[in-house]
Amino acid sequence: MDDAPGHRKTATPRTVYEGRYLRMVERGTWEYSERTHSGGLAAIIIAVTPDDRVLFVEQFRVPLQANTIEMPAGLVGDIHADESIEVSAIRELEEETGWTADHAEVLLIGPTSSGSSSEKVAFVRATGLRKVGPGGGDGDENITVHEIPRNQAAAWLTAKLREGYELDAKLWAGLWMIEHELDGTPRA
């Protein structure tokens, strides 16, 4: 790999904009965004209710100017910088869906869009679910919760795509992780 002056690997990063949640950075000829909260990490929560329904959330997303279907998710450490991934995931699950979990297990951490952002996402499996409230998000969020039978989830998502919803491609990874361990073996 070329290591000439100004190369994106050795160039000094320069902040061109910093807001409350995002910062835009230039490094050599490369431009990308960073999360400004502790760790720059988000969690996607894979949650299946005791009656075998997958939890999805629907909400309007300003950057897309469209309603999206996603798995419950949120920023890790945006409220308390020292909050663990697991605690953040359970907090976000409850806030968005009204369901809480007895246990959260981090399955995988990886980049969300490695060409445009340094943000990483943790896939977190929540177990021991129980309904504790209405969900719907906080303050400015207007979240609709969908509880879809697991054996119908992929078909339901495909129907929503045809209806014009924006779907997070990570949904299919989450569905796969419901059924499988990371090495591909069926989940017990």
C-alpha cells in the first residue's frame, strides 16, 4: 500500500465539522464520519419473545426521509459513558419496544459502513424477555413496535420492502443469528 505524504493511512485527521452526535473528518483525501459519544458504538438487539415473535421497530428516519423497519437499536454509552454494551442494549430494548431482558449476549462487533464511517455495531442477543411497558421510544421518537412470528419474519420484511419501507440490510444478519451460532452451526 502506498505510504506517500497525504496518504489516508498516515495522514493526520482533521475535523471539518463537529455536532452533538457526529463529527466529519478528513484524512488525506478521505472523508468520513465518526460518532462523538464514548466508543462510537451502536447495538442492534436481536429479540424473540417467549411466544416466538421477533421484535422489529418502525420509525421515520430523517436522513432517508422515509419510514424504516429495523431491529431495536441504540447508541452505547450515549447516556452514561461507562455503560456496558449489554446494559445499553437492554435499556434501548425496553425504551423502544416495552420489552426487557434478563440477559444480553454480545455476538459480534463490526463496522456499519466502513467506507463512510468509523462507527461499529454490536449484534446483541437478548433472552429472558418480558413485557414491562408500552415502548415507542423517548421524546422525539415515534416508534411503532411490530411483533412478527419468527417463521414469518423474512416474508413480512419482504412485503414491507415492496410497500416502500426502507429496510436495514442488517435485518437479515439478525434473522440468521436467531437460528445460528456465528460459525454456522444451528443454535441450540
